[in-house]
Amino acid sequence: MKPTYREYQKSDLEQLKNLMAELGYSVELIDLENNINTIHKNGGEIFIAENQNNVIGSVCVLLDARLAEGICAEVVSLIVSERYRRKGIGKVLVEKAENWARKRVNKIRVRANEIRESTHSFYISQGYKEIKTQKIFIKIV
């Protein structure tokens, strides 16, 4: 198996929805499409790993600006289908996101849920350093 890697295409929408559900993120198709359109409108990109016309992984990279931290890229929503994990696919997807980000900024951030300990180890192995722990709050308006 030798996956191919490329930018997201609209024809990936349904398979991307199913891939996200595999990781526990249930999102309606129309909402996912709106999210993708907003990501692109705001200058972000989504990369896809594909094997025999099946989407087996994805990663999203965004640009973010903060008053104190400045401008950086953020790698979000890295997902690799369970049966394809530990085959280097996540590593290549992160590299794709990093290469995209390097052309725009000099700093890349990643956040990982504290319960996903294997994810923490993965990012450390990719050269990321843990800098802080925080809680995230949300208010529906």
C-alpha cells in the first residue's frame, strides 16, 4: 500500500465525514461543507491521504493571529483511519501541513485533547514541545 497525498477536493466530503465519525466527531454533511468553505475562505488548507480512491486520512492547517503570541499556523483535525495507523500516514500529513505553513509563518502550534495520550507521543516524536496545559471554555451565542 502506497497512499497518495493531495489537497482536499469537494468529492472527498462524504468520505471525510465518515473518517471524522471514526474518531468520534459526528458532523452533518452540510455543516462539514460549510466548515471546509470557511477554512478555505480564511486561508487554511486541508490535506487528504488516499488509498485506492478511499480517503484514509486528513489534516487541516489554519493561520491564527493572537495579540501576545503573534501569527502562527495551527495543525488541527489530524485523522487517520484506524486500520491505517502506525504506517507513517499521520507523519506525512503533518509534514504536508508544515510545508504549507512554512511558506506563511515561522511557528506551528498543535493542540491535543489531554485524553489522547498516544497523540501526545506522536507530536513529541515529530519535534513538537509541550508548552502549556489549559482548559477551553465555550459559550453558545
